[in-house]
Amino acid sequence: MIGNKKSFQRERFLKEITETDLWDFIIIGGGATGLGTTVDAASRGYKTLLLEQADFAKGTSSRSTKLVHGGVRYLAQGNIGLVYEALHERGLLLQNAPHLVKRQSFIIPCYSWFARAQYLIGLKLYDWLAGKFSFGGSRSLSKENLLKTIPEIKSKGLKGGIEYWDGQFDDARLAINLAQTGAEQGGTLLNYIKVTGLLKADDKNINGVIAQDIESGTEYRLNAKVVINATGVFVDEILQMDIAAQKPLVRSSQGVHVVLNRSFLHGDKAIMIPKTMDGRVLFAVPWHDHVLVGTTDTPLESQSLEPVALDKEIEFILETAGQYLTKAPTRADALSVFAGLRPLAAPDKDTNSTKEISRSHKILVNSSGLITIIGGKWTTYRKMAEDVVDKAIQNAGLPTLPCITQNLKIHGYLNKTTQSDLSGYGNDEELINVLIRHEPEFGQKLDKELSYLKAEVIWAVRNEMARTVEDVLARRVRLLFLDAKAAIRLAPVVAQLIASELGYDATWQEQQVSDFTQLAGRYLTAPHNEDKE
């Protein structure tokens, strides 16, 4: 079997948890924060285990606006510290994962001379805060230059604009590469293992977890010196396993994105609308030869692994985009609509607005020793991980070992640009081509209208721990997030390929296709959803 230099396979990791009596760290949650924490702890030399109840990045971490950024809106709020930290981390991400992170030009169209001057001053400060990690200097654009750059922008009343630079990435692909990096550093990572309880010693201190394998039903009792709760919007569920009456620490905010074809924004420039009618920021960003438009910021009272876009959120995005684009998008133009939940640190006082709640991360330590990290954002995942591991070392009295992730190359690292359809795999592209040379049938396309290869499905199963059709089409390749109807069309052939690798029968394949078709239906815009919050 052609594979990575170090195997990233579920069977190997399941064996490791049965053979390990005591872990230094057990990390609950396989999103950006949990994966980053695993990379940090494992790379320092600690015996580290990560457990994820679904697939890696199933929740929030695959549903972002795909931006690696300092946060222009936070600068406007005066949160200089958060912006400075995020710009530093943005630079490190480009340095350590250039196969997935790239510089992206953003254009702010301005319809008043005051706005044009105001944004230029603010973005010059943004550039200055980036320092040596600058992605490029901001500049003022005349109306003529702006329309030449982005002819799709409405010209009526336009006074010009500002161009600035930030970063873009593929969130789910980065999550998978972080998981692989964690394994290469000695960590053990398992998806589809749900933590169902916490183990406590006689002194009431937490010393492990009870976990169940979703696939087999097997239950495990796993001991650890430190347990870290990095479950994002679900942190309160784990906290209540420790203290049943624990006051909720997270306030969820839903962000929705609409995906359109490239006819709405032909070039390689993104658009940023810094202040919409209700004060939100709206982006239109080229991504995987499509256009991603979002986001919303809707407070929610409940959490779900599969949040659904509300009608009013979809309409807000389409209507706002239509105010700035010469071609106004409609529901019929939406190829996919997806929703994600931001795990915001709950405010001390009640508020109906999430825009003012801090995106900074917080670390809490229960009297039992359970460590919880909340808040933050994708761009700062590495710093969040460093901070929570430092806190855990201090709290548990572990031997102090230094953090090395500032300069740690992430799996797939390839510091050159390629035009291949497999370029997002970084240096794994070469291994996928070796797989195709050994088994030429895998060089065939999954569908004559799309560029995805059968080899990508096989690679995802053998080397990226994909277990289901959804794992492949949502997070190993991003088709569900780009074109839900096309993803439904590909589901049967993907199910057949996975079944051939994992030894599943026709009944499993049929169930997988049925489950995925039902799921993908939620990414289509035709249904009208109850606005329940």
C-alpha cells in the first residue's frame, strides 16, 4: 500500500489506546483548537491522545469564511491586541503551511470620500501592526482603477476604494494536515470516538475519560494526567460532566455562507463590505473556482453538528451582495449554503448582539483539574494551543518542555506553487501520483464534469482517516461546500470506493448514499427554514 511516511490510520490508533495505561494529555475535540493543542503537546514530547466524536473539523472548523486574517472589524472596535496577535499568527501560518495558505487581495468599495480616507488610515495601521509578517501594503484606488480591477462592482455613487492584503486558506484541509502533523509528532488521534464521561480519583480530581467508539460500540476507560476540553460550541456539555450545575460558558453565534459560480466575481480579487445595514461585515471571496459570500452573525441558544441556515440569513447575504454587484444573486444561483457556529465566550451580562462579544480566547481550570479553552478563531489556533498546554503543564506539575510550533512545518508543506488539481495536497501530491502509477484505474475522474479523481477518495481512506461519504465529499475534497447537487451526484461512486477499501457491503453503500443525500439537501437553498433562535 502506498501511504505516508508515518501511517495515519484508525486501526493503528485504536491499538495504541488499548496498549497505553496512562496519557500525559487527553484532548477532547478534533477541531482547530483540539488539533492545534495535540500538535503542540505531542511535539513537546508529551504522550498525547485526541478524541473527536465525529470527523475531524466536522463542526465550526470546516465552516469558516476561509480567511487567515487579523480581523479588520476588530481593529475598528479598538481591539489592537487581538489584531496584533492574529496578524503575527497569520504570518506563521503562511510560513508553515504555504500549500494551503495564500495571500489574498481585498477591495473595499467606497461610496463617500470620507469612508475612503477613513479606511485607508485604518488599513495603514493594520499594515503597520503586521510588521515583518506583512502580506502587502494597502493603497487607495480611483473609481476607474477599481472598476478596471473588479468590473462587477456597481459604479453608481462610487468614489473609489481601498485595496489591502490578508490571507485565505482551506480550513478543513488544514485541519486534516494538522491531524497528520500531530501523528507525525507522536500523537494518537481518533475520530468517531465520543467522550461520554469523566473519570475521577478519590480526591475528586479528574484523571481520565470514558469514551465510546461510535463505529464498534466498544467502550474505553482512558487514564490521563491532564484532560483538556477543546470542544468549541460543545464545551458546556463536557463541563457539565464535571459539575452538573455548571453555568454555560459559551454563547453560540451562527455564521452563514452562500456559494456562487464565478460569473458573479470573475477575477482573483475579493470584496470586503466593512459595514452593512445592520453593522456586519460581508465578504465575497474567490475560493476553489467559486465565490464564497458571507457571513452572518446570529445569536443562537442551542448547538448542533449540522446547523441550518435561516431564511433571513440567506436573504440578508443575497440582498446585501445585490446592493454592490452588477449581477444580483438569487436563491436559484446558490450552489451551496452552509452554516457554522462560533464558540464565543459568554458575556457577563445578557446581550442580544454577538458582534461585541470578544473573539479572544479564555482558559478556565475547574477545581477538579479539568482545563477548558473557549473563544478564539482559526487564525490564532496555534497561540491558543501554546497557551492551553502551558497552563496544563503548570496546573498538573508536568515537566516543562518548550513549545516548538512557531517554526514547525505542517504536514504537506510545499513552498512552491503548482497549477495541478492536486496542488492542495502539497507534497502528498507526489504520493498520490505514485498511487495512480501503481493502480492506474484510480487516475480516472469521479465524474466527467469535475476534476476530482478516484485516487483522492482512496487516498482519503488510506491516509486521512476518512470513514464516510460525507468525510470525503465535505472535508477531504470540498465539493459539498461548493456544489451540493454535484456532491449528491458523486455520492454513489464515492460510497463504492470507500466500501472497497474498508470491506463494507452493498447495504452499507446504499445507507451511506441515502444519509449523504439527506444531509446535502440541507445545503440547498430551496427549503424555507423556521427562524428559531
